[in-house]
Amino acid sequence: MTAWDLWWWVILPYLALVTFVVGHIWRWRYDQFGWTSRSTQLQERVLLKWGSPLFHYGTFAAIAGHVIGILIPKSFTHWLGIPEAGYRWFSSIAGTLAALGVTIGVAMLAYRRTLIPRVRATTSPVDWVALILLAVVIVLGIIPTVGVNLLGGGYDYRESVALWFRGLFAGNPDVAAIAHAPLIYQIHATAAWAILAIWPFTRLVHAWSYPLWYLWRPFIVYRGRTPAHPTEPGTSGRRWRRIGVPY
């Protein structure tokens, strides 16, 4: 292991993880009013209506695929009786569908963010950095998913990238595994921990504020009321009376 490998695949990822945790704590303590997605729905609605769900649901699917492919060891899927060829085809097809959703969604949101002046005016410099890194991660994730694993000969990243990534959380990252991975996987991993480093300082923090309590909150009951004229005093139904005359 060279000094460059130690710096790039051990020190920098740990710095990114520490920044990710400490940055969120700092942001929550000192900038709770800024803890928001800074919605631009008032500036534009049509593209947001379609682009946002495609991007978010596609991202959730991609994250689930990364959890299965990277965080779950290869031995576990073998223990479940899932053959390697079946796993490869399932991950490739599911990853391609997720990639299509993410690509279409982010393309609509990027068009909206860059070409609509009212939306562009609400974008901070750090948000532009986050958008660029997200684009790099998405593109470099789609190329191996579709071009290598679906249409090509395939590459078993669970024997390289996954070993290094899980090792980071165990305190023993396998630097040799990631150092010998194809360059596209290395850049993809680098862009991923770069996003983690800047995450607390962007609008991405709204991902942790999903209102799950809506699932168990009490129902709100709305009761209708038919408009009616106020009831007149007395039984005669008169609407006009002389002052001083009893009912």
C-alpha cells in the first residue's frame, strides 16, 4: 500500500464521514431555520411535479441496490441460495430501471434549475457543487450498471469495492481491493464520499426530515355546516320591532 492509497482510500473517506456527522450536528444546533429543502415550487411547478418523484424514487431504488450489493456480503446471498448469475441479472435490470428514473428526473430538475431564471436565482454556490457531484455519481453509476454488468461481460464489485467500503465501518478498509478496481468505480466511490462531506451544508439535509410521524398521527376530522340565517328571538318571526317593545 502506497502513501497515496493510504491518503485517498483511508484518510479522506474517514474525514468525509467525520465531516458528515459533525456537520449535521452543527447545522442542527446553529441553523435549524435553514434546515430545509428551500422549495422552489412557487417559482415553477410543472417540471417539479414530474421530475422530483422520478428522481427521488429512482434514488431510493438505487440506494437499496447499493445496500444489497455493497453492505450485504456475497456469502450471505450464496447462503440464501441465490446463484451469482441470477444476482447479476437482477441487479443489472433493477439498477437499469432505477438509473432511468434517476436520469430522467435529474435531467428535468437540472433543466429547471439552470434555464429558469427564478429557480436559478435561489441556488447557492454549494448547491451547484452538490448538483455537479450528484451528476458525476449518477453518470459513473449508470455506465458500469448498463454498459458493463447488463450489456458487457460484467464485473464483480462485491469482491473489490464492497470489501473496501464495509471495511471502512469495521476500522479495517481493504485498500488493495479498491486500488485494483477499474478506474470508473474508483471515481464513482470518490465522488460519493465527496458528496457525504458537503451534504450537511446543502439543501440535502432535508432528506433526514421526512415527516414519518404522519403515519401515526391522529386523524383530523372536518365537519361541515350548512349556512343558515340566525334564529330570530320570539315566536312571531318578526324581523323588525320597535325599541322597548317586549318579545
